[in-house]
Amino acid sequence: MNIRTIQETISRFALLKCGVLLKRLSISVVFILVTLIVPSLASADDLDNLAKQMQSMEQRHQREMRDLRAQIEALTRQQTSPAITSTAQLQERVSDLEEEVEIIHDDDAGILERMDRAVHMDLYASIFFKDIEGDNSTFDANKLDLVLSGSLSERLSMGAEVEFERTATVDPDSSRSGDIELEQAWLEYYISEGFRPRFGVVLLPFGKFNLNHYEPVRDLSARPIMMRRIIPTSWSDVGFGFSGSKQLKNSFIRYQAYVVNGLTAELTSTSTRSARSAFGKDNNDNKALVGRVALFPDDDLELGFSAYQGKYDNENDATILGLGTDVSYSWKRFEFLGEYAQFDVDDGLLADGVTPAPDEYQGFYLQANYHFWPSSLNDTFLGRGFSNPTFTTSLRYGRAQVRNDGTAAIGDNDEDRWTVGFNYRPIEAYVFKFEYLFNSTENEALEMGGTDGLLISVNAAF
């Protein structure tokens, strides 16, 4: 509002005030005439009514004047405010606002860039029901994995994975205490697509399964027995190395190689699991080498080749040499998986300093999956609302062997397992699995011995 508006309002106030005074004067004159000149016509009731009317008119005009005064004071404050009093000042204020907008825009761009590089969190959860011969059936809060990944810049990235396994409490003295394990915690410096150095705790590139062992990804709940007893999945270690990929003429390759602390003398007659090294301690001065090369002749076929070498004994004398191969092949609705691994162990003593190490650990598995979906189920509760639900039937045979374990002259320890399974995926990252395990063993049991059992699980990734 401007000065002209204020002036118009003041004029309106002055006129109204004059009108009020005239009205009050007229009413007073009439009141006097009525009371003094013609008293016979003016009764007490008439005089009272006239007085009330005058009082009402007075109150109404006083309210109007108060409202007008308030408007004038508001207009005066606006007009006398130092915010903007000239065109030059207005232009200066606009320039200041433009600078503030530019600063805010730059800040927003920086925030968006940082958000784009921010840490991403994935969650993997698995709930099992197990009914194994010779043991009580049980529900099992098997695993909860927290996986973090992110970038500090376009060429600096990080990754981490923490696994909570049956962890009802972190109290080590409680019978409800489970395991909390750090499976990955690494930093990567991108130099080129073919050479990306990585430092920290890494999943060792020995076999494909160890690199991609997450329950929601797999079609069977139980891991192959060789992945529990021969390759100690999940197998992580601390070290330094690199990963990369390269496009060849008619194929594509990926590769990883690391220097790590390596397996220790905690080998047993049934497994390599307890020989996984601590993240801050090595039992000898030797460092192990491990690596894998994956060849992709086409989009449906992957061939992997792995190797491991390192000293395992406390005396830094005896070597473990590991070789492995894996294959993944898809054809129409079928998928075929397989893996083989062998660790040759030099003569040496285990951690107790007395027991000789086994001569060899070896194992393999072969698995066939068939993926399908009947269109007749699209409008049922199994298919409604899902874009690509899938059923999968699976058949797997696996075997693990520890040769000449050194604990008794009774021969090699062998265990075989057939697994028959069926699963339902409403979406790719959410799966219900049902399977039955048939086990047989020779000599010392490696895992389940000769007991069979049922596994049912629900697995999801978020």
C-alpha cells in the first residue's frame, strides 16, 4: 500500500468523525426539545428508549473509528519501514537475493552429488525350519546380513558386510548368544576397468560359490557339503590385491587376486573351517596367494578357474596348494551349476604340535535347476500382483573327502549328499524353499553323517 492509500483512509476517517459529531449533536438537540418543550408527549419509557438508541449509535461509531485507527497505524508502519525506500535499494536487494539463490543452488548440487555417492545398505535375512533325523525339529533364525557399499568419489569406493548368525544376544556368557562376523570391509581405488586395487577384509576368490553365497540368490537352502568342509565358505581374509575385467575378441573375462594371511595349522580331520585365519594375526611369516579368473564365452556360460598357495604350519615349512574350477550354464529354462576343489597338504603338524595334517581335502557338487511358471496361476494368490513369479525344482549331488586324516588308521573320511528341492519366488529377491537331504558317510562324519532331514526356509533381500 502507498501514501495515496493512506491519505484516502485518513480522509475517510476525518469525514466519518465529523458525521459522528453531527449525529450526536442532532440527537442531543432532539432529546432536549422532547424533554423540555413537549414533556406531555414524552413518557418515561420513551425517554429510556431514546437514551438506549443514542448509546448504541455511539458504541457502533466508536468501533468503526478504532478499526480505522488500526488501519492507519499499519499503513504508516509499512510506509516508514526501512526495507525498501528507493529503486536503487530494490535493485540491491534483488542482487543479494540472486546471490543467495546461487549459493543455495550450489549447496543443493553438492548435496545431490554426495547423496549419489552415499553409502547404500542391503539386508539379507534367512529363517529356517529344520527337522533332521536324530535331532529335535527347530525354527532357526539362521542369518541376518547387513551389506554396505558406497563411493567417496568416482574412483574411491568401499564395501562391508556384517553377519548376525543366530544372535539373540551379544552376551558371550548367555546360552542365547550367537555369532557376529565381519565378512567384508574393504576400500577400492579405481585406476582402470582392468585394474582396481582393493585393501582390507575380502571374500577370497576361490570358486564362484564363495563370492556369491547369499541365501536369497541360491535355489537351495543347504550349502553343498564341499562348501562347508573343503572350501570354508564364507571364507574371508585380510590383505591386498586387485580385481578387473577385460573385453576380448569373442569373450569377456573377470579376475581377482590377493595376498592374504592364509590358512593356519587349525586344520582338522573333517574340515578346513577352523583354519581360517584371524583378521589381526598370522601363525607364520608367510603370506598366501589366491586368485580366480572367470571366462564368459557368451552370456549363458561362465567358466571359473581358481588357485591358492600358502604355508599353513607354525614352523613356516609346510604348504597348502589349492586348485578349483567352476561352471555355470543356462539353456532355456534350465540352469546347470558345478564346482570342484582340491587342496594338497604337505606333511606337517597341526596346531597341537603332535597330530599330522591330512594329505588332501577334495570335493565337488553338480546341480540342475528348472525354472517355470504355469500361466493358470497368474490370477491366484501366488501370482496376483507380481510381474514375474517363478517356481524352481532343483536336484544336487555333492561329495566331500578328507584323505589320510592322520587321526586313525581307518581310511579316508567321505560324505555324500543328495538334495531335492522346490522353491517359489513371488519376486526375484524373495523366496520360499522346500528341500529334503539324503546323506551317507564313510568312517568319520564330516557334517551330517548318515542322517537325512527336511529344510524349509524363507529368504529375502531388501
